[in-house]
Amino acid sequence: MPFVSLVTVLALLQFFWLSFQVARARAKYGVAAPATTGNEVFERHFRVQMNTLEQLVLFLPVLWIFANYVSSLWAAALGMVFIIGRAIYATSYVRDPRSRSLGFGLTAFPTLALMAGIVIWAIRAILLGAAW
């Protein structure tokens, strides 16, 4: 599953980049660790990083379950939508948190689609007796 592996690494590299942006904002706006508040722009970077972490906890397991049992190609394609959505989310949230809807939608849709695909596959496997 090379495409899914690549998408996984890209998602993790994106998270690393967002973490780096938090460190840069921390230095730029004088928010000393361990503080997580103190400057609005820093707080936006921090929230993007934390929200991305929250989303990765959902996304990565369903990406791999879907890839293993349903389709690795579709998993990789939906994974790229997730990554693009996270990039749009990060850019728009830092600029103006009220403008994050498109990025959030492009993050939530692939995760929900992967979950739905797994549920459909699992129910089908159970009904056909393939689960035993």
C-alpha cells in the first residue's frame, strides 16, 4: 500500500510543519513555554496544531482500516483530500478563525467517508459470513 503509506507520511509531515509554526509563533509573539495563551495569532497557530492532532487520531486508523479491507487507492485519494483540507483549514484559521469552514469540511468529509466505508464493508462481511 505505497500510496496510503505516502499519504500517512505526508499527513505526519504536515503536522510536524504545523508544530514548527507554533514554535515560530511562540518566539515571534513572546509566548514562553509552557504558556498556551498570551497572543491571539499565537493562539490561532496553537489551535490549528491541536485541532489537527485531534483530527489525526480519527483519520489515521480509519485510513489504514479502509485501505486494508476496502480500497487502498480510494483511501489514498480521500487521504489527499484530508491533507488539502488541513492546509486550507490552517491558512484560513490563522488569518480569520471564522473562515475555517471549507478547510474543516474537507477534513471531516474524508474521515466520515472512510468510517462509512468501513461500516458498510463490515456489515456486508458479517451478513455474508466472511467475518467468521
